Amino acid sequence: MALAVAGAMLAVPALAAPPGTVPFGAYDPEGSFANDPVPIIEHVFLPWEDVFLPSLTDADAYALARNRALLITLEPWTWSRDERNTPEYLREGIANGIYDVNMRTICGVLDTLQSPVTLRWGHEMDDDNGQFIWAGWEPADYIAAYRRMIDICRAEAPNITVMWSPLGDEGMELYYPGDDYVDLVGLSVFGLQAWDQAKYGGDRSFNDILTPRYNRAAAYGKPIVVAELGYVGKAAYVDAWESAVRVAYPEYPDLVGVVYFNFPEVYAWPEGFGRPDWRVGNRVLP
């Protein structure tokens, strides 16, 4: 489809965002949403070791050109899997100030960015499945680490917004760092049809997964964002999720955004369920 403007033929940008009115964003390294006017959030993942700092200014320029805010998930490790520290080393290193310089350097760059910036540090700390070396700690240890890092970042970049982002299951409340350290609460919501059918005996909807997590998060009185969202399955399953994720349900008055994870899963799901491909062009299975 094309539009004629002043004698020229202009391609209409592909609209990849799901329908609805809830504000939308995406982690989108391949640019599927690059020409979509709907997203207002550009999600960036960053490790704090061997980090390429110019990538932040590149992301800022990309977001500014599209009138988007930045959501930056900062992971306290390296992405080189064979060089990662143990949970104990990371925990003790943060407590002893070894990683202060990592946080200070990155947040110094955040302070120079022109886009609005939300920082999401050490996410899904309540999910003890062995994926993240900062997850499953004693709650007091995590809270102390989180507070230290947020204090450092706010000193360098006082205008940032801070997102505390558990997975959202029972027990997340143990890791709550206090109202002064949370501007937004982020949750993760993924629908994998094969998992649903094997573990729950049938398909689960977006609301089936979000509702209990939202209710736990709503107890804090903070705005809530689905910071990571994805769904994979047969066409009817994907269509049902697609039509639901941006609906402004009265049951979710504090939900202020959903952010799609438009990339293959980085880590395999347990019990042989593999790495789902959440990308919008690949998520419908035959």
C-alpha cells in the first residue's frame, strides 16, 4: 500500500504494535518497530561489565528521532558467559564498593542523554531459577545492593526515573527496597502456549498471568509497567494475546505501559521447552 504525495509514492510504515490505548514500547534490536509511530518507549539492555558506552548515545539519538523515552535495563554482570562471576562474588563486590565505579561511570553517561531515562537495575531478583546471578539472594542482601546502586546513580543522574522490576510471583514483596527507591514497578509477562498446555492443562491468557502479579504490585501504590512482554503459539493463541495486551482494563488502573520483548529468548526455558522466539514475525507457530 502507498500514498501519493505531490506526485511521489511514499510507502506506508508497517504498524507492528498491537491495537489498544495502553502506552506501548519495545526492546527491538532488529528494528521491527522503527517506523511505527505507536511506540513511545525504547527498551535497551546493557551489561555493566565490558559495556560499550557509545551505545547509550546511539540509543538516545534513535529514541529522540522517534520521540521515545528510554527504558534501560542494566544487568550487573558481563554478557560473556564464560567470564561471569559467582553470585557470592557479585554480592560481596557490591557491598565492598568494587562495582561503584561501574555504576558511577554508566550513570554519568545517562545524565548526558537528552531522552527521558528510566533505569531498571537487577531485574527479576525474585526468580530463583539460576538464570541471573543477582536473583534468589537473601532479600536483605539484594535490597542493600539495590539501594547502594540507586544512590550512586541518582547522585550522577538526578533526573532519572527508577524502576524496581521483579518477575511478579509470590515472594516478590520480600525484595521491595522501599518507596524512596521505586518510581515505577515493572513486571514480566510471557505467554508460551506449549508451556501453558503442559503445565496448566490449557492455554492461559494475558490476564491470567498478569492479574495476580499486578495485584501484588498494586499494593505499593506506584505506576506499573509490563517491562517485558512476549507470546508464542498457534495463530489463535497469539491473536488472543495481541488483542488483549493494550486494553485499558478497569481492573488495572495503575498500568501505564507495556513493553514488548522483540527478540528470541536468551536463555532456554526449563524442562526442554527451548528458547521461544518472541519476534513479531516468528511468534505464530504452524
